[in-house]
Amino acid sequence: MRAATVILASLLALPATASLSAPAKPGWLTGTFVYANLCTDPDAGRLEGRRVTLRRSPNGNGVLYEAAAGEKTASIPADALSIDDTTQQISFTVESTDGPLRFQGTAAADVLAGTISDGSSEQPLRLRRVLRSHEREACRTVRQDPDATGSVN
């Protein structure tokens, strides 16, 4: 009982600014993050959209880029990947059948947003983080809008 009283007295004697907690670890240390807008075209019954799977590990990071349009579906590992943990900036390049694609933007806990370029044109890309597949869900019709983000849903 005496030891507990001494410890309690010691804690009460600490200045109000003293911290007893360890420094917080960055939220992007490890894990798998899936960002997607994949859905099924109700008229054609085929998969449409994109999925980016970001794997973070102390042993290395990786990106798998998947695009579906019509009858063509491709899953491509990134050749070049750069991630800044402080700013959440991410860039990667994949070699598709149509040539290289480059993404540059930010990967937050809830959304991957930036620009995807095929060398001749750029378009905005915004994919929300998903916890389950939406591939079997019907695509929502997107109104053509100059502020559109390139997202199917």
C-alpha cells in the first residue's frame, strides 16, 4: 500500500505539461487500402470502373491498378511507386496494354484523388475507399458535368 501511495504522489507532482503517452504513430504505417468505383453496367452487364489496391508494409509498399471497360479488364502491378507519409502524396506508374499510365495525387484514409495521365491526356480520378466489393452493383448514371471527377459513382 505504501508503494502505491508513493507512485500516486509522484504522478500528482508532475507538471501539468508532462505527458505520459508515447508519441502517436502515423496512420499510414501498414495495411491494405482499396479505393474503387467498380460497378456493373446494367444495360451491357459488364464491369466498368477502376480499383487501386495500396499495400503498406515495413517490408515494402505496392500498388495494384485495375481497370475495367467493356470486355477488357486489366490488373497491373505498379512499376514505380512513391509515397510521402507526411503529405500523403502518392504517385505510381503502370504499364498497360495501351502504354504507360501515371497517377499523381493523394491517398487519404477515405479517398484516393488526383490525376491519371496516359502521356497524351490527363483526367481527374477520384476513388473512394471501399471495404467491400461493389462490382455486382449497378452503375449509377453520371451527368456530364465540367466539374466531374472521373468517378462512375
